[in-house]
Amino acid sequence: MKWRGKSSPSRRAICGSDKPRSKQERVREEFLPQVESEVARFIRLPSSRVVRIREMIASPPLAEKQNSAYRCTEIICRDKRISNQKNNFVNQSPKKYRWNFVTEPEQGLQITLESELNITPSLSTVLINRGITSYDLAKQFFRPTFADMHDPFLMEGMEIAVQRLRSALENKEKILIFGDYDVDGTNSTAMMYLFLQSLNADVSYYVPDRIVEGYGVSLSGIRKGKELGTTLLITVDCGVTAIEQIEFARELGIDVIICDHHRPGEQLPNALALLDPLKEGCSYPFKYLCGCGVAFKLIHGILLRLHTDINKVEEILKEYLQFVVLATAADIVPITGENRVFMKLGLELLNRSPRTGIRTLIQTAGLKSKKLTIAQIVFVLAPRINAVGRMGDAHRAIHLLTSNDEQEANELASVLEKENTARRKVDEETFLEAQVIAEELLNLDNPAALVLHQEHWHPGVIGIVASRIVEKYYRPTVMLTTIDGKVKGSARSVDGFDIYTALSSVEEKLLQFGGHKYAAGVLLESERVGEFRDAFSKSVGDLMTDELRTPRLTIDCELPLSELTPRFMRIIEQFSPYGPQNSRPTFIAKNVIVWGAPRIVGKGHLRFKVRESMENGSAVYDAIAFGLGERITEVRHTATIDIVFSLDDFSETIPASNGNQQLPQLRVKDVRAVEQGS
Ligand SMILES: [Mn+2]
């Protein structure tokens, strides 16, 4: 691949410095790649499972104690309250997968790509599995540039939005940004605020209260805008379904520009400009921007009208890409197309020169790495930003994100840290209580779905806890709490099962419900919880197939271990950043031989060695299988097994000291004994 050229990492860069590493550095270097691999494993599973992992590792003290993401679960189970109840939580689903092979690509296409890029068949398969089917797409995939970003004016409504915003700037009108309390919403708000400020705008922002107002444009926010004398309202990460609210703003003489990425309903709000790639008739080529991505396109549009020099535009855009990176990672949108362009360019900038507030956030969270990954954003930074909205006022997150003052940023970052600790405590308590109820239900009549209700549960954490319950018991789960006499809850599903359809089938038991395949919200009368539980569990039981009861492990293709050359490793490393729809490539090596005695390390992880054949010179690879300790009997010396595995980043592995060729460590996700004689 020609463009790879001089930026291939040198041997020196791969090995890093010779300085001995501190324990903390080791934990970071060893623990975090594991985490990423965990994400990769779950990335094709519902976001619920991703959230579960997020919870496991969001804790820096834990991370420092042990290099195992599973440590967290054990600590929960060791909790005194659990042992006092003498409840063993026996119903946890065993770690079993069904293997799901990606359909083999069309041969002609594969051969063309192989020769054009000069790569092996396995690499071309991995690329084609990710929609990279031509030289040009591969070039953009591996080496994206600003030129790979789409023209913002392809988005319907952009021209009007840019014109209106420019006249507001010229006339010094009062502008209000209406945001949201999650990572996407706070970053959109912070970014737009800083951008408009840099143009000397008279701008302020408003974020609704999660508990009091809930998600979306609120009438109180608009009233607040009116009080301030606002004549232009810009919504970010919300607005596309706010029909009445936008009408209300109109009546008050406020023009509205909507920047949203959620799916519009049948009726559209009567805004001056509605930017949403999912809007019917919008020809914008990429449909999976997060809210911050849409807001970024508005900034892009303004800059193209303000400057004729494209280098100048890029230079300014760069400053705002950090927010897009955080939001895109945290919103679990596909890391393909323009999102990959944002991530690849933005992560580099973020690692090189983060702005004060973001740098402080990274440091306070215990990440000093110059190689921040999507997994670290999702599991370490995002929970901290979200925590302030869950536990109180989300404006604190925006203050931090926009802060340029070292001391102020430090103070705000520790507020986020404190709120995250508090949130985690509430989480864990709720999770423990939920487990007790789940176990009771499972022992009683083993329902296909879990419906759990406690009046006192915190509405800010029931979604997260529902995800953890799904992860643990592997069945669709609804967590309910009581607010103002009504029962309100969050539903989470397992991979492949449509929970929205299941809820629709019991619609008559509910006051209200909404959401999508994997996550939904419900509202019902408190006296109908029992009825709903029975009907919903029955419906899920009817709709659930045997296949969906076991998590799936998606495998890209077969990969003989002998193909793991340094060149292969250098190319495979450039598939990052990994995220939804670009998960870490996962391979199967068939009929490999276990070499030496396997060991159980940490708590229930399996460490062993494998080789391709018994011939002299057949390389011996180190393998680690997290959470597969119980499989030790299948992995005996000289046993023949199939392994499903991914690869650690080559640059993260420890170089061989004896001058031998450095071999990557295999991160084994599943093993299967090969029957002798077959
Ligand atoms: Mn969003």
C-alpha cells in the first residue's frame, strides 16, 4: 500500500523507551488494551453489554488494583450484603457463545483488492467485511484527510441555517443554544458555544434537568430564552420531535435552527432550518453522525462562507474536532464513513494537544496515555461526563469542557470525579437489589424476561443497571421505579432480540412506551406492574428463538498462525480506532496444538501457549483467555483445539529480549476441542 509509506511505525517506535515502567504505567498499558478487546468482543452485541463493560472498568481504584476487568464483578459478589443474604446468585448465564462466521466475500472482488493493495486474502476479507471494497475506500480508511469530510451544504436546510446564523452574528442578536445532558449533548453545547463566542456572538446555553425536565427541548428552556431576549435558538442533539415546543418558540418570536441526529417522527417541527441527516429527502451522504457531528457540520458550513482559504477552514475546524471525538465515541454510533474520518483525525489531535478542560478530565480520570482510545472514552471519560447530569446539574460538565483556566478546570474535574463515584455507589446498590429480585423470579418460574421494580430506585441509574442485569442473566430486562405515583422504567434487550416489538405486543398494559430494538422506556400505572410482568415475560418467551438465548461471537475469517507476520501486524494495527461496525478483527485458527501446561491466572483467566504444528521451527504463541479459566480441562498439553482470537496491538506487546522475531499475543475469546480422528 503506497500511502503507508514513511509513517509506518519504526522498530524504535514499536518498542518504546527503555525506561522501566511504573506499576501504574504497567496497569495502564496492560489493562486498557484488554478493556479494548473486551469492547471489541461485545461491540456487535447490544449497547447494553457495552454499558456493562463500561461499568466494570469505570473505576480507577479497581483498575489500579488488578489488571482484570472482571475484578469488579467479583468485588460486587463479595459484598457483605450478599454474603449476609447467603444468596449465591446461581442463575448467572454461563460464558458460552455461538460462533457466527461472516459470509465469505465474493472471490473476484477479494482477488482484485488483494492485488491492488498487495495484502493477504485474510486481510482483504477483513476489509471487505467492513465495507472497504476498493483501493480508494481503503485509502480513505487508512489515511483519511479533511478532504474526506462531506460538503456540509449537502445537508438539507444548511444554506438557510448558515445565512440566519450569520445575520444573527452581524446584528449582535441574542443566541441561545439548547442542549442535552449526555456526552453527545454536552459536547455539542460546549463546542457550539465556544465557536459562536470566538465570533463575538452574544450567546448563552441551556441544558434541561434530566430528572425534572427530561430529555429534549423544554418549554421552560424556551421561556428562559425569552427572558434573556433570545431571537435565535439553536438546538443540538435534540429538537427533531419537539413540535409543540418549536411552535411555542415561534409564537414568542424566536427563530429556531435544529441540529439533531435522532429519527424524525411523521410530523416535523416548524423550525426555520432543520438539520438532520435522517430527515426524509435529506441527501446528506452519511447518516450516522452523532448530534455533535451535525452541529460540527453547521460550524463547517459557516466557516466555508466566512473564509475562502480552505487551509484556514481546516485549521479552525481542528479546534472543535475534540468535542466531536468524545461525542461520537460515547454515543455508540458506527465508526465508519465520516465518523471514522472524525475519529482518526480527531483522536490524533486530542492526544497531541487537548484543550485545558479535556486534558484535565483525562488526567483526573487517571489516563495519561498519549494514545487515548475509543474504549477509554466510552468506559472512562463518558461515565464521568454523564454522572453530573445523572446526579444533578449537567452544566458542570459544559463548564469543564469549555474551561481554559487550569485551576478552575481542576476543581470542575474533581466535581465530575466525585459525582461519578456517587453515581457508581447508587449503581452498585441498585444492582445488588436488582440481583436479589432477579434471582427470586428466576428460581420461582424462570421467566424469559426480567421485570424488576423498586419504588426507591434512582431514575438516573436504572438504565445502566438494566444493562448489567442483561449482561449477567442474558435475558431482556425492564427496570422500574416510581415517580409521582406512576411507574417509569428502562428496558434493555439481548443481541438480536427486538424489545420494542415485545413491548408493542403488551401495549394495553402500558400508559406510554418508546425507543428502539435494544433499548426502550416505559410508563405504567403502579397497580399494573404484576400484569405487565406476566404479559411481557410471556410475549418475550413467545418471540425469543433458541439461537438468541446464547450470545454470538462474530468471526471475520480463518487465519493460520503462520500468517501473523510483522507486516500483517503493522497493517492490522491501522484498522483502529475500533468501535461499532469496525470491531477489532476476530479470527479462527483451526487445529492448533496446545503447548505446555496451561495456567489459571488472576481470577479465572486462562494463560496458555499454542503452535501450529509439532514440526521443528513452528512458532509458539502466548495466548490469554479472559474469564475462560473453567475451560482448563479442554486446553491440555498437546491437545488439538480451534481458537477464536483477536490480536493485541503489536506496539503494546513486550519485545522479545533474545533478539527473536517478536510474536503477538493471542487474545483468545473461545476455544473448542477438535475431536481426535476427525
Ligand atoms: Mn445523541
